[in-house]
Amino acid sequence: MNDAVVAPAAWRGTVNRALGWVLFRLAYRVRVVGRHRVPPTGPVLFVGNHSGYLDGPLLAAWAPRATSVLVKSEMFRGSLGVFLRFLGHIPITRGSGDRTALQTAVAVLARDGGGAVGMFPEGTRGRGDVAAVQQGAAWLALQSGARLVPVAFLGTRVPGAHKGSLPRLRSPLLVEFGAPVELTSDPGLTGRQRLASATEQVRRTLADHVTSASARHGIALPDELG
């Protein structure tokens, strides 16, 4: 993002909320729960489960703070890429341990006393049950001291639907923000062990939040289809 024009945080939040209204409120029945749980200041790392195309746009649109979302680098092409960079989103090459993207996210979290970053630690779309996660979210939280806010996305892909499908128009979608947590680590562990322990904390925190939200709202996770 160093050479890109990035809108100020207030503008980014306004544009994302406007897009959220147009794209989601008119096309779907979106319910957003728990925005009051998000810390209003300080660095915050949103981590969400990932089963559908709409998860990233929903996070950017309905997070109560202007949020830079880590988005797969393939999306940053042409005019769409310029627009995504303008909104402060961060391109990341999946499956490569993209340190450039992670360092950019650390800088965002440190900006102006604490920014907000969003990511999907499962790495790619699947069931969204958070059975496994990559280490990037834990590394970010440990490096920045950001509080972790789990976010459950439900209804963005219905059971039996293909990974590349979109939910039917006017379908119910749920975004639920959980309580913030701070990752803990044993100072006696090696760096590699601390990262592994923190990664499991991220996985467990998000998986528990998604499971409880699914049961509470009666919205099932999708099947694992190609």
C-alpha cells in the first residue's frame, strides 16, 4: 500500500458502510449482532470464519471501525484493485506466509494509537467451522498487541451449495461480533512454541464463537463441497 492513495479512516468507514447498505441491505436480510463489544480504541484484529464470497465485504461494511481487510492478491487488478487500495485493504498472497502483507497490517494496527485489521485465518473458503487455521492472525496479534475479536459469518453459503455460489437474494445473513480477547503466552516457551500456542488460541476462540452463534441463531454451516 506504500504507493497507493488511501482514504482517511473516517472516509473509509463511511464508504464501506454506504456500500454495505446498497449491496447487502437491499439484496439480503442482514442481521448484525455485537458491534458494541468491539473496543472503540486501540489496535483490534477481527478474525472471521470463511465459507462464502460475501464474508470479506460484510466485515468491511459492518465493522464499527474503519477496517483494513487482508484480501487475496488476485483481487487487486485494474480499477477494482485501485478501489480496494483506496479503501485501505491489503493484498495478500495466500499460502506463502506473505510477510509484506503482514508487516503492512502491523503498521495499520499501530497507526494513530491503534487501527483495525480484518482477516480470515482459515485462509480460504470451506465449511467455515474453523477446524484449522494458519499462523498469520496469531503472529499479527503477538507482534502488535492487538485484541482479537472473533466474527461469525453465517448464511453466506447455504448447506449443499458450491463454494463459488452466492446466497439467494433476500436470504438471511448473520454477522456476529464476539467479545474481545487478548492472547496469552508462556514466557518459558520458544518463539516457535509461543506462535503455535497462540495459533491454537485463535482457532479455539473463533471456532467456539462460530459454533455458539450457529446454534443460537439456528443458521447451519455449509457442507464441504468443491
